Amino acid sequence: MSGAIKQRRAPAAPLEYLRHWPIRTWLVLVTVYLYAPLVTLVAFSFNNSKHNVVWRGFTLHYYALALQDSDLITAFGNSLTIAAISTLVSLVLGAMTALLLWRFRFPAKTAFEGALALPIVVPEICMGVAMLVFFTQVMPWPTSLPWPLNLGAIIISHISFSFSFVAIVIRARLASFNRELEEAAKDLGAGEWRIFRDIIAPHMTPGLVAGGLLAFTLSLDDFVITFFTSGPETTTFPIKVYSMVRFSVTPEVNAASTILIAITVLLTFIALRLQGTDVARNAAGGA
Amino acid sequence: MAEAKTIIRLENVTKRFGKAVAVDDVTLSVEEGEFFALLGPSGCGKTTLLRMVAGFETPTSGRILIDGQDMSRTPPNQRPVNMVFQSYAVFPHMTVADNVGYGLLVEGVAKPERDRRIEEALALVKLDDFGERKPDQMSGGQRQRVALARALAKRPRVLLLDEPLSALDAKLREQMRFELTQLQEKVGVTFLMVTHDQDEALAMASRCAVMNRGLLQQVATPSDLYEFPNSRFVADFIGQVNLFEGTLTVDERDHAVVRSPELDTPVFLDHGVSGAHGTSVWIAIRPEKIEIHKRAEEAPMMAMEDAPAGHNVTPGVIRHIAYLGSESIYDVELGNGRRVRALRSNLTRRDQEDLTWDEPVWLAWHACTPAVLLS
């Protein structure tokens, strides 16, 4: 009997969203609007046309051009350096702040916690102007310093906003820490430093990775604040791209952007891999 | 029997959190090799007491001596005691073997010796082949064994257990009760356990301390706690009990009589009470110690052979029956409206059909069963 009847699919259950046509349409639309611009950008980086309006054939010429553009390379190098240094400092400061807020009680703690979120909520343009005023009126950063010290003003301003993100991410991670783990380690004979190294730090690791990734990407693509703190000698990649676009949108801009996208995707991939396997395994070794 | 050695001694230990008194002037000794249980309702201070022994809290006043040494202010990492936490607190990022060996690693025990002791501890809790596993690949019961092995690997003088069985399901709990007692006998380490579950304490401990509102109520063996409670709180907390308020009317060397307005019959006891005549007391009778007999209308009053006629027997009517399979609980209403709870084992399959609702019965008890409570 059952063999004779042609098998029909069961009707869509309420939670099987992908089998309802309105939701499918919605999904397709969202995907297109999210990724179509990026796909276009990447595709046109291979376009063999100076004005980059219509497709005229495949070429890697503009990649070569971008890699030969010393200004662009310098800006790119500056961006990576700023991102690396500001991420490192933000991680240290952010982790320490998160531990402080998690572990200790002190006067005006609530106010402090609120103030920590300020760099996130204050409009970037205000932050930018504030930085500009600060570095011209209060603490002028010498522009004649050798590289990378001449990037100091930008690095400091990047730290000032990305460390808040790092602190909040790590703080959230610490909230899920079972205090009995700490007590258990102490009960087994470990001192404070040892407990931090063996028990708390491994628990923090995913937060550190996530916070670091966040700080790195925030720094790498920051335009507004950097715009107010950079000088002629200290251009970053977004600023350079902006100035190139003001003349004409050539495939060179596309090529440079594509390289940046590739680097970001690669870094995210590595970070996720680390988080998923190796970090946990290494930490497990203890000593 | 060899003279027992005191391993933990609490002297007038008090702990205040702000104005709240968590532990109030507790003096207590735990002997070496004992399985000692701290029993009480939640918030009675038992966990605070355990944490003070572990070193996570310091007493506001009083002394804690471990193995004869005052350790009231010694930090937990320098005390010869180890704890099994309620959440087990197994380190999630370490393998089972690393967890068990952590205390030894911190202590600086060399690797070959450490590996040997890890293996030994894992064998003790029957987790021989689990060394390379991660905690998230294990069940709750197995994680608890890891916590046990980890604490025992340090060879503590006393093992502290904080509600060890509360997170396990009923069947496993039963099994772990048995295994924990066996383990304790095997390693010979003193166990100090905190629990709110009276069954757990009675089944596992060699001695129990009952606490209430920070105060120590009674310290005794499980059977003494049950049979000879020293207060209404203990009688009520351990098992079920019928309590009657009354006055001591006769108090001789070999017998005593208590009359209660709540009972139609005077209560005859086969021992003296050593309270003043006319003292207000409470009589506690356990439900399973009350006999239920069928009562025919107009029948003469039945008598108990170990009490004078008219004592320890009272008529009533069954108002409610709770059938629990192995036993039935009968709610019997006395002439004055007071309800008394009696329990009877269903020894034969007919037993539970024997007595029925609204049936007139005699309730009777032996002269040795009622406990007299002065507070």
C-alpha cells in the first residue's frame, strides 16, 4: 500500500522558515542587498577599464598598479601598524578593566562602568573633533618623529574607543565564570597568580580573541576619527582610498579594497580556528 | 576500641555577615575517620560552617583547629583539607587527568609520582580509562567522581563535601550514597558533608549535627537523632512526627505519665524524665510506631500489655489514606478533632484493603516509643 502511493513531502511545520515562500523571498533579498555591493566591488577589481563603469574584460593589471603605488602601500602599512599596536594595548587595558569591574567593589563603580560605554555611544564625529582639539591644544603630538612614532596620535585615539569594546566583551565573558572554579583551585593549593594563569585566563581566552578581532577591525576601517588626527605624513588606508575616490573610481581602488577584504576574512578565519580548537587545547596543558 | 582522635575542633565559632548571624557560637568536634554530616534546612549556616573549615570564610569569633593546629585565619591553599564543590567545579579546559593532578602539580610533585597518584585516585572512583577525556564529554555523576578524585589525590586529612548528591537524579543519588560510604571506608579519610536531605545524612553519616538558624541543635548518631531527638525542631526535621503538648503528672525512676489536652489518653512512659512535676513538655510519636487496630462500636477499650489500662490507647476515625505502595499513611481524627498520622507497612497484598475511609480504629503505642521533649 505504502509503496503504491507516491511519497509527498510533509507540509511545512511552523518553525521550518525556509519552506515558506515569503520568508524565502525575504532571505534572498537580504542576501542580495548585503553581499551584492561586495561582489560588485571584487568583480570590478578585475575590470580592464580605466573608468570602471562597464565591464571590458578580465585583467590583473590594477592589482599590479595598486601594489606599485607607494603612497597606497605606505597608507596600508600605516593602517596595519596602527591596528596592531592599538589592538595590543586595548587588549591589555581592556582585560585589566574587565577584571577590575568583575572582581572588585569600589566607590563610584557604577559611574565608572557607565563612563566605560561612553566612547561607544558618543558619535564618532564628536570623538574626532575632541581628538583634534586635544592633539592641537592640549598635547600636540610631534609630527617629526620617525615612523612608527609619528602615528602616536592616531594610535592613542584608536585605543581610546576600541578599549571600551574590548573591556565590555571580556567583562561579558567573565560574567559566565563559575566562582567555584576559582575556589576549587585555591582549595587545591594554588595562589592568586597561579589561579589567574591556570583557571581565569583560559576562561577569558575566547573573550580576548573576540575583543582583539573587534579592536583590530574597528581600527583598520576607522575613517572619521582618523581623519581628524592624521596629517600629510600619516595617511591610513581608508583616508587614502577616500582621496583616490575623489579623483576617479579606478579599478585600483577596487583592487586595494579586495586585498583588504581578503586579509580581514583570513584573520577572522584564523581567529575562529584558534578559538575553536588550539587555544582550548594549549590552555589545557597547564604547564 | 582505640581512642578516637579529634581532627576538627570548632570552639565557640561565630560568623556574622553584617548584622545577620550565620553561625552562632558553635562548638563541635569531628573525630578522625568519621563520616560526619552537617544537616539543616537551607540558610541554617551549615554551608558557612563548612566554608570556614575550608578557609573561604573566616570566623568573626572563635577558633577552628584542624589536627590540633589553630587554622582560623589560614588561607584555604594552606589547609590540609580539600573540598568537593556543589557544582563540582571541574576545570572545563583540562582533561580529567589534568584536573585530578592539578593539586599535585601546584604542590610541585614530580611527574612520575604525580602520574602514579592520578592513576590511583582515578581507580579509586572507578574512572580508570577516563584520564584523557574532557569534562564536557562526561555525565554529571562522572564529573562528580572527577571532583572526588581531584580532592582525594591531595591526600587531605579531611574531605569536605558540599551537598554532594543534590545535582544528581534520584536513582544515581541512591547509588552514590552507597559508593561514597564505601569510598570513605576504603580510604579512611574523615568526611565532613553538608546536606539538607535528612535521608542522605541518616543513610551515609556515622554522626550528624543538626543546625537551625546558626545554632547547633543536636549532635548524635543517625539512630539517636531519630529515636531520641532533643527538641521539637530535630524531631520534626528528621522524619515525620506527631507532636502533643502536655504536662508531666507522674515522674518516677522507672516510669512517667504525661497528660495532654490534645489526646484523650494519658501517655505512659517506661522511663523517668527527670523534669519537675507539672513541667510543660512535648510528646513526640513517630507515625510508624503507632499501631492501628480495627474498632467495633461499643467494644471495650483495648489495652497495651506494657502500659496500665487506659493509657497509650485512643479511639479515632480514619479520615484519609495515602497509599504509597510499600506502606500507607493514615490520617486519623481523634474525638477532639485532632488529626494523628499513623503509618503501616503493607506486608501482605490485603493489608491496604483491610482498613478503609471513615473506619473507627484504635490507635495504640508501646510505652517505650514516645519521646519527651523539653524544648
